[in-house]
Amino acid sequence: MKGQATFREFKSALCNENKIISSILSNHFKKYIVGPVIDIGSGVGDIANNAFPDTKAYLIDRNEEIVPNLSKNHKWIVGDFLRMGLGQIPFDGTVLLSHVIQYLDSDLEQLKRQINKIRPINIIEVRNDNTGLFWGLITELKKIVPNHNCEVKVDFAPPEMSLVDRKKFTAKLTCRTFHELAYVIVRFIMDATVSARIIARASNVLDDALERPELDIPESVWVHSRMREL
């Protein structure tokens, strides 16, 4: 739909989650950033650039848009992680997956195989907690949004890796109108096909439930590791 927010605008201007994630990684979870890092589904690349610019990293995404201000220590790779050969990436470090599992869990076994091939020391995953008002609204929107692909918990870490850390946080999505909020939620958070009719109905649901076109999103950063103490 023309005139709507882009993915880059959603991540960089409308929602503050990437700024919070970058801060958590650089200030609280720095010890888990063992290079080289493979940032799977790196999106606009801002988390890597802000959280670990001095660490060697491979930023993998299907988006061919060039990442601005890419660190000299980072290499941008266009491709589908599930289908790509990984022999060209020398690796014994950390895998980062920030809000990308919903795009990879269509073939969970292949995801597990790819993870096993690179045998990371640490896996850092960021995902929505799917609780509170946020999840209540998503549940309502599911009734009117077909073919949605919401982010859910998926067990993909190798069994020899343990959960060693977790940090909760709340991101805020702030839009100019309920129509824009509906579009961002349906298109990007629910990963669904949009139409004028669906967005109009979703906008009405949000307008009835919220005072302003903004929404708190409960999220967590999870760390799995082969080392029980880091």
C-alpha cells in the first residue's frame, strides 16, 4: 500500500526496540558477544552497528538494500540463511537472531541443521513475550487478519546448549494515526498481507482499545550457551 510506513521507518523511527536491544547487548550482555558474530536477519543493520561495531560480524539478510554506515568489521551478505551454504564463513562465535524466528520457523528442522553446522558458542535471541495488552490485541487482530505469521517461541537451540541469561524489556511503538499503527502491526509484527479493508478493520479495533496510537511491546533477550558460566 502506497504512502505507508516502511520497514526501515518502523525499526528506526516508530519503535525504539532496536535502540534498547543495542543497549542491552553492549551494556549488559557484552560478555556473550564472542566474535565473529553471525547476525541472522540483520534487517537495517543498526543493532550490529550500535552494539558491537568493533567485533567481526557477518550480517545476513534477504533484503538487498545497502546498510548505511556499515562498520569496517562487518560484512553484509544477501541471502536466505536456511538455504545458504555456510562453508565460506569461518565461525566459532555468537549467533544473533533478533525478531527473525517467525521468518525461519517454516522449516524448523533445516534451521536446526544450519545452527548445528556452525556450532555457535552462544545464541542470542530476541523475541516478543506475547503477554499483556499487546498479546490481547494481537489475539483480537488474528480474528480478522488471514494468513498471519506471528512471532512465537520455538525451540531451535542444540540440546547441549543451556539457557544462561535473560533480560526483559518493554519497547514502545508510537505512530501518528491508528491507521498507521494498524498497518505496522499487521504488515510487520504479524507478517501478514495487507489490504485497505483489513487495515480499516484493524484500525477500528485499536482505536476502540487504546487512547493514543501507541503500544507497549513486552520483549526479552535470551542467551543460550555451550559454556554454563561466562
